[in-house]
Amino acid sequence: MSGTPEAAVLLDSDSTMKKLGPFRSPLPWIGLAVSVGTLFLAFRGLHWAEVGEALADANYGLLALALVILLAALYLRALRWAVLFHPRRGMRIGNLLGTMNVGYAINNILPLRVGELARAYVIGEVENVSTAHALSTIVVERTLDTITVVAFLMVTLPFIDAPGWARGPALLLGLGFLGLAVLLATLSAARERAMRLVGWVVRFLPERSRRRTEEAADAAIEGFAVLRQPALMAQAAAWSVASWLVSAILMFVVLRALDLDLPFTAALFVMAAVSLGMVVPSSPGYIGVFHAIAIESLVNVFDVDRNGAASFALVQHAIIYLMPMVIAAVFLWRQRRTWQQVRLWARGEAPADEVTGAGPR
């Protein structure tokens, strides 16, 4: 795959990773400042001895179950990702699961969500698919995620005493992403017109760069074709609902493990709140933002003691932070050649088969 034009776009001498190199943009610093500020807000006034006591008294059997539940949620997302690669069939679920977690793990370490780019590159290496097509499936995936989470939030709100501000912004965000889905489907349907527009935009680029960009754009537009397939979108939506429902079950189990006797609607609301809150800039891993939203949701909506809410936020974040790191490490250990390619890509260097002209595997 790394010999394809789409990969070459990512592996230019002025590579994406060099342009995004961790702290050359002001955005990572803004995210870091937001994380520091939200950490202060989240942990203000805590009695750390009580937080430690809550962690020590946790039901570790239930926390072990939570790890299994998270693995199930990730597996369901891998099944959904396979559907989004239409018309490509036969994608190996193990490769999809491992690659997806590589992206999550890199997002936990590096700013600007460059894990999404790495994820598209790695799936190309292990499944020989277009990088641009993979990126377009990730856009569709994120759109589905947002619409699904907003739907869960709308269903939950009538059953809880939620603040008035929770409904409007969430509904607008959901409608915005629904509009994005319609736009991408329209773009795919008018593929020839879209490509003519791309050609007009890049007409001043050097011949080689223009050709690469046009081929990458064509592959990306192809990836949006799934949005015009009702049966496939219904299947992808079903996997999306299932994965997020399992994620809510995960939060419910963690709440119970920390002796927080709350209804399942609390887990649904907190899941939706922290998921939608991820649009806020933050440091890698959503440190601070996740904790603040989870704590404030439990304290203000469900009257949970602040120390108990903090113990939940710390444990829940640790679970969803560390599990992808472990899965990614195991996957890359098994795919050692791919890991070497990723390291070259991250430094902006062409992989060996690109240098030798070996082309796709």
C-alpha cells in the first residue's frame, strides 16, 4: 500500500507528521492550557484521602469485568469499520481492531489527533487499501458516532433532571453532523463534478503533486459511497448503537464497582456528556476535559459526592486510556514490519518499499 499515490501524499518531504510535529502549531499549547484549567476545576476541593479510600475499596472483580466489556465495545467498532469499507469485503477483523487501537493509542500520546492519520496508514499496510479511502471511512465513523451519542442523550434527558443547557447544544451538534453526512453522500453521488472541482483547485500544483492529490481525492470520495447505501448504513448504524450501548454498560459497571448506586440513565448521560465534550481542545488523551465533564455531570445532575465522582473519573479514564495502548502494543509486536514502517512514516521518511519502488504488497 505504501507505494500508492495516497500514501505518497502523506509521505512527502514536507510530510504531514513534520508539519504537525508535536508542538510547532499553537493548537497543542491551547489544548494543554485547556487541560490544565479543567484539571484544576475538576479536582478543586477534593479530599484525596477519601478518593484514595474509594479506590482502595473498589470491587476489583467488577473492574476486571469492565475490561472485558470495553474489549467487546472495541470489537463492535471494528465490525462497524469493516462495513464502512464498502465495496471492499473480507477485511480481517483482527487487523481492523488492532489498527483502530493504534490510532487511539497515538491520540493518547500525540496532539492534534494524528492517530487518525496513522490509523489510515497502518490499515493500508496490513490490508492493502487506499489511505485516502481509509481516512474517508474514519470521517463517516466519527459522523456516526456523534449522531448516535446525541440520539442516546436525547432519549435519556426526559428521565433525568438535566440542566437546560444540555439539550440545545447537543441537538445542534447532532444536526450538524447529520448535515455533514448528507453533504458527503451528495459529494459521492456527484463524483465527476467533485473531481472537476478538485482538478480546478489543484491546477497550479506541480504535475506530480497534482496527480497524487487528485488520485487521493478520488479514493476519498469513493469511501463516502457507503452513505448512499441504505442497507449498509443501517448495518453500520446498528453496530454503532450496539458499541455505544456497551460503552454505557461499561460506565455503569465502573459506577457500581466504586459503590455509586446510580441508575443506568446516569451511565448513559455521563457517556454522552464526555463523548460530546471531546470536541473541546485538550492535551492528548483528553486529560482534564474528560475528568471535569464526568465529575461535574455526576455532582450537578446526580448529586454524587465530589470525591466519589473523582474516583469514578480517574478509574474510567484509566481503563479507556490504557486498554487501547495494550492492544496496540500487542498488535504492533505481531506486525513488527508494519511498526518499522510507521516509525519511518512518523519521521516523514519514505518506507523501504517506497524507496526501492517495490510498490504495493
